[in-house]
Amino acid sequence: MKKIGILALIIWTICIPKVSAEELAPNSESAILLEVSTGKVIYEKNADKKLAPASMTKIMSMLLIMEAIDSGKLSFDDEVIISDKASSMGGSQIFLQTGEKYKVNELLKGIAVASGNDAVVAMAEKISGSVEAFVEAMNAKAAALGLKNTHFDNPHGLESENHYSTARDMSVMAKELLKHERILEYTSLYEDYLKKPDGSSIWLVNTNRLVRFYEGVDGLKTGFTNQAGYCITTTAKKGNMRLLSVVMKAETSDLRSKDTVNMLNYGFNTYKLDILLSKDKELGETKIEKAKITNTKLYSEQDVTILKKMSDDKEEYEYNLVVNDLKAPLKKNDVVGYLEILDQEGNIIKDVNVIVKEDIEKASLWNLWNRLFTNITSGVLL
């Protein structure tokens, strides 16, 4: 590893105040509020209590769908044939009939907007071959995300004895889903229509009313069963800051919305997000062995952000840029090192990947001989 340097930064002290567990979400048994880019938890109440997630389960189902699309295993235009099992699903549905054909795009809309149990079963069968195999993939993904308090029995959230999660685990799933930004094109819809093969249409209305009535809300998923009560995972963006909240087991849909609005209002009114280093700002240069070009510029993989309370005082921080020993070829966006943010005591408070933003080709023999000749004639020894 090569340490490129230490630079001083002026940022703001992070001071997350303690808020009473009953103050922001008094109507919910469990709740959490966090800022997405930093992952900083602003507020929590019984966040690790295992509860039934109801249709918030579909956050994990949508995550697997989006991963299948991004990997090329699936496309938005692929056709899905509705099975007997899918068409016979109870609970919330979009009234799919056995043998009908729909595109992935249409079924994803039916899941995200109308919480269609029939649609999510059809997609589970399309991706994994069976609902059982899809549920195995859901639990495997939960394990990969480090979720120790989550277990799925189905892809839709209908009541089952061994089907549970927590507000904290749901927030991790939702944060992962938000990496697939196109999902917001679906979850932000308040209403739309699903055109059926016979020419008729089904009116889809979002079960998340906050999409329409709270500025900045563009997702994610509601839930309700008698066991789970009223649940909702919500995300909203104002300016450059995106918040994510989860409430579980409220007594009514109005109360779950009230607790969600309380948390979002608190977050947006109390905090702001500072960008310490933009992902477009050059961090420095490094040499790459046997590369066609001698030097390449380095960038942070993402904006380096910090959440601050609006009344925080200024404080100096530093960063260390550490780069691997590199050899060509490299591809655009390859990770080549990391950036550490340190406090005044030298403690690492954050680290991000460092990347190159261009393809780095391996030098040909002609390139190497020409470079050697140029350096010799100019008096430079390699």
C-alpha cells in the first residue's frame, strides 16, 4: 500500500442527540430513522424487536428482482406467464389470471404500487423457478447483509409463524434496495393502470399515501396483517439529504403515518448533510506499472458526506489516501485503494473506496521502448 498524503479538512462535529423512545413514534411498537448516505441512525425505538413485517417483506423481494435485472438474468421486457399458484394468492392482489402474460415491468409496478401478492409470487417463480427456491434466496441475501433477526417464509408477507424481521433489519434491506435507483420510478407512483391481456385495465393506487401527501416521499413499502398491525418503510429526499424510516405495529394506518411524519420532520428540521469531498474532485495521481499512460487520477467512489446537527461547532479533520500497488490493465471504476477520514485524535470515523475513472490499458512493447528512449534522451532514468 502507498499512503498518498494527509490533508486537513474543516467539517462539523457530529452530535446525534438522544431522543426519547416515545417522543417521535409513540404510536408504534418499533421504529427507526436514519440518513441514507452516511447510514447514521438518528432515532430508534425497540429497533431490534422481532415483529411480523407484513408486506414490507416485498422490499427484499424487490431487491432480488432488481439484482436479477442488473445482473442481466432478467430484463424489464421479459414476459412472465401467470401460474395457478400466483393467481390464487389471497390478500392484496392485482387480480392476475392463470395463463395471462405480463412483462416484468408491469408486475414490478403491481408489487411496488399495489402490493400485489399474486405479482410477487409470479416474479418469484420467474426468477428462481419456484416460490420455495426464491424464499431460500431471500434468506441467503438476509444473511449476506448480516441480518440476524430476520427470517422469511414467503415473498409477500402473509402471516406465518417463522416469518419475522425488525425495524433495523428492514432499514438495512431498504437501504440496499435504494442502491437500485430505478425502483423509485415505481414506488413513487401514486396511481397508475395495469393493462390486462383482454384489453381491460386495473387501477393501481399506492398503499403509501405519503407519496402524495408528504413532500419528498418517493417510497418504499407499507404492510398490514392482523398480527403485524400497520407498518411502513418510508424514504424521502429534500435537497441532498435522503432519510429512511421504519415503523412497525401501529394500530391504524393514520397512526403509522403520523409517527413517520414526526420522524421525517424531525430529521429534516434538525440535520443537514455536508459533502466533505465530491466524487468528482480529483484526490491525486498515482503511477501504474506497465500502463500505457504513466499516471492516472484518483477519485472517491462516492461523495464523502457527513451528517451534522445544524447547531454543531466546527472541527478539523484529516484524511489519508492509501493506494494499492497497481498494474495495468485496469477498468473504469475499479477500486484501487481507500480514503480514511480521521478525527483530531487520529481515530478513523469513515472510509470510502478510491477508484479510477478511465480504462487503463497495458503498455505495448513499443510504448515501453519509446518511453525508455524518451527518458534516456531527456536525462531521466526510469
